[in-house]
Amino acid sequence: MPELPEVEVICGKLRTQMLGASLETCWVGRADIIREGREELGWYPSARITDIQRRGKTIVLTFSRAGTSRYQLIELGMTGLLFITPPGPSYTKHTHIRWGLKDAPAQELLYWNPRRFGRVYVLNEERLVEVCARRFGLDPLRVSGQEFGGLVRKSRGRIKSLMMDQRKLSGIGNIYANEILFRARIHPHARGDRLSGHSVDRLFRTMRRVLREAIACGGSTIRDFRAPDGSAGAFQQRHLVYNKTAHGCPLGCGMTISRIMTDRTSYYCPSCQQA
DNA sequence: CGTTGAACCTGTTTGC
DNA sequence: TGCAAACAGGTTCAAC
């Protein structure tokens, strides 16, 4: 569910509501959701949340106590969400972790995830660095045009697969890959190493523009997405191709939006996005 | 090494 | 209406 814009929105809400709060309890309803470091959870009670950052599509919470810092990396998968609520029996179904907080306006952070793709990693600094090095590549909002161009030019596969390859470029998923490629007028199956310099430059600028606009809109709510305070996004109203099969092309070329099922589902205009 | 496809899950929508 | 199949925002691992 959550791609870069949604995770950025989640982090923003968490910062305003939880930064500086101290942890009292951590309830784990399903042990297998903690992928690593389950035995380290005893360290956390009374530690303060001192930093909240997005890495790709994940959220990294920094906890500090007595001059040392440890980390929890939260992966949401397709259906995972975080909610901030008063303590009590809310979201009882599909909530797998509850962090009880002190000194925060609302006192509980929930990890809610019906499909249970996605895990939480409990890590010291050394492991955080290792895990991040293995998982993440360039950030779409921090990468330079030169770095991005280098990545695309040496890629022999489909450009959409490259944009969604988290080890190369971290944060873009199926919705935003489709929306970006349509606006940049590039076919999802075009090969990176065959794109013109002009196309690569247009893709780079479109990518940044779409992601920033989506963040400003609070993300896309197709069905379930909510920020931790329960608010929905609005960028879905600006989607031009995602889930728009058979709609007329928004550029007015007269064609209709097509769908390719290979890999993840791609939505595109066969006329405006040439291979 | 790079790419592809199946597997992991539950819930909702679609089609017969 | 009822039931089965298809499909969904992601990541990982095995196989080629």
C-alpha cells in the first residue's frame, strides 16, 4: 500500500505527535512480525524516540537511552499502516504490535497489517547500517540527475522494473511508477539503456515533481491508506492511468488506457508512451 | 550478475 | 444469491 509519498506523510505525522515521547511498553501479538532482534526488545522501555526517518518505503525509529541509540525499522508491505490512538481496544483485528508511549498526546502507536507482508526489525547501529546497505539504493528525492542518468543508462531491463527495484532506487512502487512514466511519456517496457538523454532527463524531473506533489496531497488513498491520525490522502484524484483501463487518454490523443499484466500490472497509453 | 516467477497472506471485487 | 476465481499499494528466494 504505502509507497514513498505515503511513508513520507506517515513520518511527518509521527514526528509531530511522537518525537520526544518515551516508550513504556511494547506488546507483540504475533512474534513472527519481528523479523530480527526480538530478544533485544527488553532494552527499549523508558527509551525516548529521538528521530523518525523514512528510508525507501520503510520507517526508521531511533530510540535513545543513557547516551546510546537503537533502532526499529518498520516495513509496511502492501497493507501495513501505523495508527496513533488513545490506549484501548481500537483496531483489535490485524494489529500485531502496540507501542505504549508516555509524554505523547496520544499514547499508543499501532502496527496494523491484515495481509502481514512486512516486518519490523529491531537493530543496533551496526545492524541498521548493514540492513540498510543491503536493502536500499538511491533515494528518488535526493539523487542527482547525473546519478539517476547513470543508473538508467546501464540498465538493460524494463525501465519500470528499474524504477521499482528497491536496491537501486528506493521508494517507488507500482502506482507511482505508472503515473510517472505516463507523465514522462515513456513506455513501461522501454529499456533504460536505449532511452535518449532527453527522455532520461524528463523522467528524472517528472519523478521528483510527481512524488513531491503526492506528498503535498497527503498520499494516495485507493482503499485503505490512512495517515497515523486517520486522515486519507487526495492524490488518487490526480491519478491519470493507475486503474484507469479503457478510460480515454487524458492527453486527448484519442486512444484508451491499456493494461499489461506481465510483472506487476502496468497502465499506459499505447499512443503517448512509445517503446 | 541480471532477470523472472512463485510464494507469502487476507480481503474485496468480478464473473459465472 | 452463491460460490470460485481474480486481483491488490511489496519483498524475498529459487531458478534460469
